[in-house]
Amino acid sequence: MSTWWIVIVAVLVVGVIVKRFLGEPLNARDLFVPPVVLVGIGVYGLVEGGPLTGADITWIAAGSAAGLALGALRGLTPRLSVRDGVLWQRYTGWTVGAWVLSVAVNAGVGALAALAGAHPQARPMTLSIGVSLLGEVITLGRRALATGTPFAPERASFPRRLPR
């Protein structure tokens, strides 16, 4: 994966995290689209990276399982509230701890994979982040649905927000 993709993904992920620390309406599309896009980019990177060995597949599965589990743990940490009749979310200090744990475990799994001979293209960062976010949104989505409060409505897309 090129450096530009890594920078773009990092900026987008940091932007999402900052918005969620400040608190934002819990919108279903905004919740589910980023992890799905990142997983898609990661899978594309795997497909384009060439043939995978058995070791590569083993480490992809192990990293994905760890990411999904840690993301699910992180999905328990945001504070859900109701404003104007819709759900809002806000990351908490516990979320920071869960993110730190996620980064440490994923770095450890990546290091072990490298030591075991897994190819670098078999460890795409976008897939790791996407799977972790997917675990988070599955847990957070279930928590949100359990409240019985509706998700926030979708915002107008960028061109529709421009004044006419």
C-alpha cells in the first residue's frame, strides 16, 4: 500500500475519533460506512498483493479475530445519550484505554506475524483498522438498538449543504 493511502486513512480515522470524543449524533450510515470501506480497501490490498501462503492466512485470521474482539470491547465504552429525540455518542476515557490496548495487541500480532514469516502485504493496516471498527460498531449498534431511541437522521450530503 502506498504512503498516500496510509496518510489518507490515518487522517480519516483520526478525524472520526476526534468527532466522537466531542460527541456527535449517532447516525447509522456514519457508524457503519467507515469500517466497511476500510475492510473493502484492506481486502482489495490482499487480493492485489499476490498469492497468500498458509502462514499469511493464519495471521490474517488471528489479527482479524483480535481486532474484532478488541473493537467489540471498545464498542462498550462510548456514552450513549438522547438529544432532541435521537441518539448521540461520545467517546470516554475508557475508550482511550481500549484504543491503546487495541493498538498494542495489533502491533504485537503484526510483529509475531512478521517473525513467523507472514508477508507484509498480508498485514494491511486498513484491514486491521476496518475489522476493529467493525467490531466496535456491531457492539455499539446493538447497544443503540437496545435503547429504543432512533438513530439520528442522515445529514445532507456535501453538495446539498452548500448555500444556493
